[in-house]
Amino acid sequence: MPYLEISKNNFFYNHKIITKAITPKNSEKIAIVLKDNAYGHGITEVATLAKEVGIQTAFVKNIQEALSIAPLFKNITILYPNSLPNQSALKSALNIPHIAFCVPSLESLQDYPANTSIELKIDSGMHRNGITKEQLHEALTIIQAHNLRLKGIFTHNGYGDDLSSAFYAQNIEFLEIKKEALKLCAHFKIPRPRFHSLSSSGAMRASAFNATLPQELQDDLFRIGIAFYGYNSGSLEIPKLKPIASLFANKISTLKLEKGASIGYSGVSTLKTNGSISTYDIGYGDGLFRLREGMELYTAEGYRILPRASMDCISVESDTPKVCVFNDVRAFANAFKTIPYEILTHLHAYIPRIIV
């Protein structure tokens, strides 16, 4: 069976680099994003490492993810509470005070009973999820009337990877949102919520700006996702990080073939010399993207992976007992003209994740 090795040393290294670059004097401001099975790396495994380095706040996708790591963090926010509806799980989560629910609309404020901890999502210009600044008064009116606990007000700056004015415009817009929110919280006698807006690349770029603001207007958290897993989410320069995941596959069988032999479906690959070809136990049925004709990809050891990939196996110019399919997913991402997130999050949850 294929498996992922998760490097403890690389995770600790990334945590050190991220903290030093963003908030060296207050590491508690570093939160980890563990949504979608920790970007495919294994939520319980990565959560355990995060707890070990002292991270207190985590963001997850759904209720089930929150419950799976509830004992490990001081604060957990569910970004998409309704993505896997389950009444029993919802009831359990509502009874855990340190779990908060993201509220992306005025309508969804009606979904939660009194004393539920919530974080209010605000649209600061990405126009994806969240209420508008103009709806803040109505939202806080509902929050007070329903006796909800406003734990946070946050947004997502969708331009952290772009060298454009839109990134800075969103930062300024959220600053104005914070000012308005503080006035309204004072009016409704609601305690100051925590503020946060920046993910990995955005936090690297805007942490200095944030530090120049008056204390009450500063972001209280930085939501770090892809950087913890060892990747820059865009083309901008950030400190060098180390990928934490290596994907291994085990040999199924080996054939010794002569030059010119064809391999796999439609025989799209042919051997240039006599050699050994082995199949290994991972394919697109396990969530690995389907290698097809015209693509050149190699294992971490340098063995050529031969198109086309099958549902349950790949063919490799090797006869070793196992191969490291990748220890840095960027080559796969480049081949498929996508980003590391997409390759990693597609890997099926049943693939074992092993901390090394």
C-alpha cells in the first residue's frame, strides 16, 4: 500500500521560519489551517505536530475535522460548518466551548442556538463569502438578540500572491471594517472580537504593516496554511521552506523488457534501451493525478514514471522494492499546470500518513 511520510523536522523548521518572518515576538499569533485533511497531509498527524510546537489555534473545514482534533487546541474554527451535515456531530461540536463556527451570511446567523461561539466573515473585496461592511450593524443586532458569542471578525485577502494594488486595497478595507466593528461592539456592549485576514503569503507581506497599527486595530492572528506544508502559494519571494510530505509506493511486479517494448494502455510509452519495468501500488484511483502521454515525470530517485498511469498502479523504469513518487510536489503541479494544493488534497485519506 502507498504511504506518506510526514517529516517532523521539516515541520518544525517551517514553523521556526514562519514565526520569525511574521511575528517573532508573539508566536501565539500563528494559527494553522488544517482544512481538507491538513491539505492532504493527515489532519491528526499534522495537528499533533502543531500542538508539539505550541500552536493554540486551528482552522478546519467541517465539524468532523473539528471533533477529530478538539483535545489538541485552545481554539478551533470551522470554516464550512455545513459542508458535511450531521446532527449528532453538530450537537457534539456545539457543546465544546472552544469550537467556533464561521458565519458567512446574515441568514446563517439564525442557525445557531444561544451561547454558540461564532466568527463573522466579512467581504473586504474578494466577493466570495461574507457579509458587507454595511451589514455589520444588522449582524451585531442579531448576535445580541440571539445571545451568540462573537469570538472573531475576519476576512480573506484574495490577492496575497499578486503584485497589484488590490492586495493593499483589501488591507485598507479590512482596517476600516475593524474600526466600524469596534464602534458597533462598544454600542452593543459586545467584547472586542479577534481580527484576522491574512493567509501564508499575505501574512509574509503585510505583517510589518500590521505591526504599525494601533494595538486595538492589529490583526490578532495569521492563518498559515500552505507554508506550513512547505510551499509558497504563489510566485512571490518568501523565506525558503521545506516540503513535509514524501509519497512512497511499493512494488507490485517487475518485467525485464527489450528495447522498443511498449508499456501500458495503448502502448504510449516505449523503452529506449533494454531494462526492467516495475509497477507500483498507486494510481489515479488513490487520488494521484493521471500521468498521460507527453508528460515527463520522475520519482525522487530519478526513475522515469511511464505514461499512462493506471487507476491502481504506475509503471516506473526501476526494479527497486519501493519508490518515492515525490518529496516535493511542485514537479507534479507544474506538469499538470496547477498548484501544489490541488495535487496534495486529492490524495485519498485512506493512504497511511506516518510521522518520521
